[in-house]
Amino acid sequence: MTTFGKLLCTAFAFLLMALTPSGPALAQTPAATSETTGTKRILVVVSSHDTKGEGQVAGFWFPELTHPVEVYHQAGFEVDIASPRGGLPPFDGFDLKDPVSQWFWTNPAYRGKLGDTLKLSDVDPARYDAIQLTGGHGPMWDFADNPELQRIVAEIYQAGGVVGAVCHGPAGLLNVRLSSGESLIAGRKLTGFTNEEEVAREYDRLVPFELETALRDNGAIFEEAPIFENRVVVDGRLITGQNPASAHAFGQAVTAAVAGTES
């Protein structure tokens, strides 16, 4: 992690400790599955990568965590948050004028989970009914070709679970192989942050590859709305959202799919 990233995470860590009354007692200790409790569980994965370009914050995009989590919460689902490195992840798009992000930030349980994310290598996929790969630019570095993430995604999907990814989150779907050897996304309809959207924000000069192009090259049938407009694509138990504007509708689609797996 860069010096900039360490300073950023340290600042947020102090803020988390100041605002979280119970401190470590709120850390995630997932000890049950939906089979034993009857409650559906969602694993939300965020990036640990802190920068893009020269000193610009990467990490995950805050509303792409908070808006789906609010939908899961209202549905009565249990939510755990994980990241490649564990601990406090870096994030961008933090704005408490957004009422949903404010709700998340002032909820001690969720804030505690964000402050101490599970490390991917410690995650047991069997505990979860669905996985969400959260966007932001960080995933372009630490979701793509991440063997631990690929394992978790494949195991949850093969167990009948739902796989969701929003914005740059689909970078974690590249090269995911099922036990049969087939690609998870080849021939499947999906979406994600488009090349045109990347260029519009001048991030095309910063990212290591073009997500839309990579998804197409891996055989996915890429669908898109006009830039920065909501688009959610549902292909069975594979659910994707195009951009931040899609976060709420994406969460609704994942919730509906998880509820539909109960039978």
C-alpha cells in the first residue's frame, strides 16, 4: 500500500473508532449459515487497492456498497463484508449528503464490519447464498485474476447461489472457471462500467485495461445503457449493474434472485 493509502486508511480508522461505541465487539464473526438459521447471507466484497494514477484514491465506490446493503438489510438478509487484504479498505465517493450512505455510516454494526473486513483467504463460501463484487476502480487491480476471489465466486455459484457484480466489480468475473472447466461468463449476458464511461471521466488513461473490452474478449454478451444511466442485467443467477446509478436496482435484483432460490 502506498504512503498516501496508509495515511488515508489511518484517518478513516481513527474516525471509525471514534464513532463506533463497541469497538472490536462489532467485528464480523460469521458462525452460521442460512441452512442453520433460516436467514439468507450475502458476502459483499470490496477492493483493498488504494490508488489509481498519481495519488488518486481508488478502492471501492462507497454508494455501490451502501445502496445494495440497504436493500439486503430491508429484506432481512445478513451481510458480511470482505476484501482481499482484510481490515479497513480504502474507498471513494464518500458523501454523507447521500441519505443511504449516511444510514450505513451511522449504523454501528455495518460501520464495524467495514472497519474490519474479512480477509478473502479466510472466507468459507459455504456460508453464503450470494456474493456481491462491489465497484470502484480498485477492483481493476485486485479483483482481476484473483485466485481466492475466483474460488469463492465459483463455489457460491456451483452451490446454487447468486453471483452479482456492479460497475467495475465484474473485473472479478474474468477468468472464473467452474469445476467443469467452463467459463462462468462466456455466452452470458452481463454489463459493467463501459469504455465510453471510462473515457468520459478520463479514467481510461489510469486503468490497467478496459473492462468492457475484457468482458467481451472473455465471451460475455455485453449490454449497456447510455452513459451513466441505470442498467441491470439478469441472466439466471448472474446479475450485473452498469455503474453507480445502477446500485439500488442492482441490489433489488440480487435480493429477488436470492429470495427465488429458497425453493
